[in-house]
Amino acid sequence: MALLNKTWLRVRVENALKKGLTQAYETVKVDPQHYLLHLQVAHGLPVTTFRGIYSVPLAQIDDIAAQTVRAGMKMAMVEGAGLGIGGMLTVVPDLSFLAVITLRTIQKLSLLYGFEYNTDEEMADLWVAAASAAGVDISRELMEKQVVSRFVPRVIQAMAAQASKEAVEKWAGRVIPVLSSVIGAGLNYFFVRAWSERAIKHFRERHIALRDKMAGGEIPFVGAPHELSSGS
């Protein structure tokens, strides 16, 4: 019976995460230009395009990244506490919202480190990064660069499956109403933190590699940060 309940919970968790990730992909993407304005106004970055990010001190970028992650964690914690009151009755909408919050945080980190997602290839690269944040290894060779509409759903499925496998034991605590509010807040908080930390590692390494190539004259300093997407 315990195994059956765990399997049922994992299916629910996987479906909820898949729904949220799909929603984030289709309807609630972070608008790059609005986020660029936010970086200019809220953080005082003297940049007019995301290419200018590569002239900003890395320590300053890292500091803004940490603030971005903290904001996402707080939002996830509040959301988890509110919907968590209903226990398992609210696990599906809770996880769907959590997936949206997490992916929007990853999108902001991508932009912050200088990687836009305007083209199909850049969008595919963003989802490779998101998969890495979820603990899923997606080889670049598997990217269907011209068919993002087929590639992204495959990545979402892999991410949801991996996340549900890792989370099912912890989320079992949500069966207790009221107490699950506290549990939900804590789990959401650490869920966003774990994914965001892996995302920062991914984007930061790519950013440093590209910045080094600019410094070494391998590519123009003012060139688009598309080079890493097309063959690093």
C-alpha cells in the first residue's frame, strides 16, 4: 500500500510540474526588455543591451543573481504556505505555481548573465540550462535546433520526471493539513534555491568562458553572446 501511495504521489507531482513548466514556456516568459529596464532602474546597471552585461564586474552580477534567487525563494515560500494549508488537495496547483516561479527565476538568471532567448536556438539553450538546474543532463547534440516545439516538451518531460523522483519522499509530508502549510513553505523555499544554484553555476561558467574569449580577442567584445550557443 505504501508503494502504491508513493507511486500515485509521484505521478501527481510529475504531472503538476509538467503543467507548470509548460505554462511557463508558453505564456509567462520573462520579457527581456522589461527585465533589462529593471536591471537599469533597480540595480543601476549602465547597460543598454544584454551585450553590455559583459562589461559589468562579475562580482556585481553575482550579487544581483543572489538577490534574484532570494526573491524567488521568498515568493515560493509564501505560495507554498498559502496553498499548503489544504494538504494533498492543493499539491497540484502548488507545484504548478512552483514550476512557474522557478522557471521565471532561471530565465532572469539567463538574462542577467548575458544570454537572451529570442531565437529558437537560444530558447533551446535556455531549456538545456533549465534541465541542468533540475539535475537532468541534456546533451547539446540532442538539441533539435530547428524544431524547438518538439525539443522543449521532451526536456520538460525529463525535468518533471527527475524532479518528481527526488521530491516524492519530501512531499509525502503534505498529507497533513495545516502542518503541510509549514512543510510546503520550507520545501518550496529549498526547491527554488537548489534549482537556482545549479542554474547560476551553468550560466556563470558560460559567461566566464565567453568573457575570456572577448578578453583574448577571439571574438569582438561588442559581439552578441550567441557564440557560446552555437558551438562551445
